[in-house]
Amino acid sequence: MDGSETHRTQDSSHIADGYRRIRHVFIRDLVVDAHIGVWEHEKGGGQRVRINVDLAVDDHPGHLDKLENVVCYNEIIEGIHAILAQGHIHLAETLADRIAAMSLKDNRVRSVRVRVEKLDVVAAAASVGVEIERFKGFP
């Protein structure tokens, strides 16, 4: 390196890391029917939304192969459905924030990345949406 490159410190919660004991629990490409959107035509019914969630979790040795000792992806999915059942949400950003807040309630979760994509909004695009990342202890 010639010194001109900038060095970025990568937050260890972004990667599965054996040294820092980070495990990632994830949900990929969960497609749900959501009542979401700000436009009048979006308020009458549901639309397809794809959700991806990646949780950076404390990886404690000796979890003894028991479900109650790990963060369960099925509980996260149930939580997403509960959020959607609360009623119409105007923004994909709001849905992502609610999923992140729900996920961070588990003390083992250090950070969460949430992507919310509307699938049928722009004909020329496979999807449009938002991705957020939230860390334990930060507003």
C-alpha cells in the first residue's frame, strides 16, 4: 500500500467471526402479503413484499443442541407476521425499523440488518425498497 488508501475499521458484527464468537441467524427471501404504501392505490389491499433479516448473535459455546439456547428464526418470522397484522404501514422504512426493533429485544442479538423490498411496484425493476442496519445500544 502506498499510504493513500483509507483504512476502514470493519465492525465485527458484520461477519461471522469465530474469534469474537459471532454467529449469524438469517431469513432469506421471505415473501409476505403486506398492507404497505403511501399512495391511494396501495391502501386498498395487500402487495407482495420480500423481507431479508440478518441477525449478528452472540455465539456461546456449549449451547447443548437445544432450541431454547439459540435465537430461533421461526420466532423472528412469527414476529414479522405479528407486525404486519397490526395494520397498514405507510413506508418500507417503518416496516424495516419495526422488524429491527423487535429483533434487538433479544439480548443475544448484537445487530440486525433488514431489507424490505416491494416486488410489484416498478415494472422495469425486480424490486424497490430499503435496507437498514441497527446496533444494540444505538438509537
